[in-house]
Amino acid sequence: MFHLHDQTRRSITLMAFVVLALLPTVIVLGYGVAWRLPQHAQAEAERLGDRIGMKVSIGAVRHLRPGLVRYEGLELFNPETGRPVLQCKALQAGWDQIADAEGHPQSALVLSATEPEIDLAQAEQVWRLADRLFLGRADGPLEVRLACGDLCLKLGESRQTLGQPELTVTTDPQGTRAELRFRLSGGDSPSPVRIAVARDRRTQPPLTRFDLDTGPSAMPCWLLARGLPSLAGLGADCRYCGALWASLLPAGWEGGLKGRFSRLDLDRLVTDHFPHKLSGLAEVTVRQAEFHQGRLAKLDGSINAGPGVVSRSLIDDAAQFLRLTAATDPGMVVPELPYQTLAASFLLDHRGLQLHGLCPPEGSKVILTGPYRWIAGEPEVQPQPLAGLLQTLIPVQHIRVPAGADWLFDRLPMSGPLPCEVSPIWGIDGPTAPEAALIR
């Protein structure tokens, strides 16, 4: 056994204290001080910005424990315009181990946001982030979960709060799947709105699927229009209740929908795009809609609108090209007529357009009524050719083709039958969806 000199023992003890106690304490304190310096928050913001391709600002970074960090005063900016895309009072991020569907452990990134707000005018940046996630490939399975109390979406003066949103994103080499559930503010619906997107990399080329189910809730169309531009022209107060499902194939979108549009602005839909006047608020029920390769294959539904104003030119052209029966009262030969009720069922497919009047009394076959008498009734011959619909909306005497004409040409059914073998995705029982099949 070795006998050490007292001075040697003292030196060894002092060295052990420095190495095992003092030095780790100094290192921990140094890290603690460094993490609280503004430079650390700036460096973390630059690191996040490089990863997501946006300018990031962070007020402070708090390391609560190993693997759990809290970003305070988090802001994401458009790198070109400098306008804010997302603002969040605080975002807490941490890693956790969860079991997958087969019971195997996998890593999960759990996010908790406080008072997040997204500017939908900068939605393009949000879609870029989503594209990075969906088009990227993961070496192993990864799940991301995001939850917060309320999420505020703003577009100009419009505001919409999503209550208790929950976002789950699962990605692996086979594909990526995201599902968002939330409740609309001011509603008492027992079931949340559900939006799901999936990208399947097992097919060549990869297949992207989209699924929307509002349940009994009615979503503002200006909000849905950020992802479905076809809904942008339905009016500021238009709302949709129903479901939509679609798949993006190499030849274009195919899918279907069922649902109801309320407070649809006919001025925005017709007057703003065609050389006719038609005003009033409408409720449109879509019983069944199918689209194939980006083109409408079938649209079955009904409309109930009024009161409003209709131009005589629209009535005359509908009578000429769609064979509607029109009243011949001389007192009605004026540029614009007030109408009381516009009610009809419609069926649009490759065979043409069928219209049946639903104005009271039942069985009258009247489509349009004025304050005192009927104005227009259903055609005697059904269906009418689609060319008649185009000629009604776009009279041949107009040399300049109005806005919306190309949109119609590209999306109306073709003269021959279209194959439309489409099936619902993600477990919805049949197409139960919104957007009258016209999806870009």
C-alpha cells in the first residue's frame, strides 16, 4: 500500500475538487449565462430560419430541462417582403417517446403554442413550409404534435378563431400524413372540423390526397379559399357546411363533394364575371358532385335565392339558348327586373343541363318569380345542351370574352361520358364534402 505525503494528498484532493465539482459547476453556470444572453436567442433564430427558409425573430430562449425548450416572442417573416407570417407569444418544444400503431416506440416532437396568430395574406409562405414537410423524406418514422388553446387566422379585416386546434403530422419513407382538428369560434358543435392531407410515396409518381369534413359546422368560404381558390368568388359572408375529398393525379384532381353553401352572393358569382346582372343571396345545396382530371363530371343540387335583381338580357338569353319559358308581359321589358324567388333543382353532366322549377306552388315548374307574377319557368325539353349554358352566360355578340369564360371552358363536363371511378379516402363513408367539385 502506498503512503502519500500530506502535501501530495492535499494536491490530489484539490485537483479532484476542481475537476469533479468546480469545473462542471462553472461550465453549467457558463451555459446558463450564455443561454440567457441576447446573442443566444439571435443565433437560435438564425438556425431556425436557415432550416425553414424564412426570417425568424425570437425574444428569448428558455431551456426548461434537457430536451425541452421554450421560445418566447416567436415571429416568422416573409423573407422577401418582411411582413409577419406567424406570431406566437410562446412556443414550447420537446421530444418524447410514443408507441406507433404497431406498438413500436418512435420519436415524437411535441409542440405547445400560446396565442398563435397567422396572417393568411402570407399563406404562400405557409404552403412552402408544408411542401418542405410533404415533399421531404425521413430516414425513420417521426411524429409531430401541435396543440394550443386558440389559433387566430386573419385576412385583412376578417378574423377567424380556431378553438382547441390539434395538428398531428406523421412522416416516414413511405409517405407523410397530416390531420388537423379544430372547432369554430361561436359554435356549439359536438364534433370538430377535420382536415387531412396525405402524400403516398409508394406510388409512382407519389399521390397526394386531401380530405375535408366540417361536420355540422359552417366554415367561412374566404377561409377555405386560401386552399381552394375556386371558393374565393362566393362572397364575404358565404359559408360552407359539408365535406370534400380529392386526389391529385398526374392528369389533375379527381374526387367529389356534398354540402350546403349559405349566403352565397350572386352578384359576386355572376355579375362580376359575365355581362348580365343577377343579385341576391342564395343557398345552394350540392347533393352530389364529382370531378375528374380537374373537370366537372357531375353536379346535382338545388338553389334557393332572393329577393334580388335580374337583368332582362339574362332572361332573354336563357329563353333563347336554354329554352326557358319566359313571361311576355310588356311591362317587364325593362333592363333590370326585381325578383322575389329564384328556386330550382339542377343536374349538370355530360348529357347537358336539367332544370326543374321549385317556386311555390308545388308543381308550378316556375324557376323565377317577381313580386306579383312569375318571370321564367323550366324548359319543356330536358336536358338542354351545355353549349346553351355557355351561350347564355357569354352571349356571342360580346367580342371580348368576359372574365370567368376560360374557367368555365376548362371545368364544365365534356360532351362525351367521363370515367369517374373515384373513392373516398381516409375513412369517410362516401363523398361527404364541400366545394361544388370545381377544384383547381
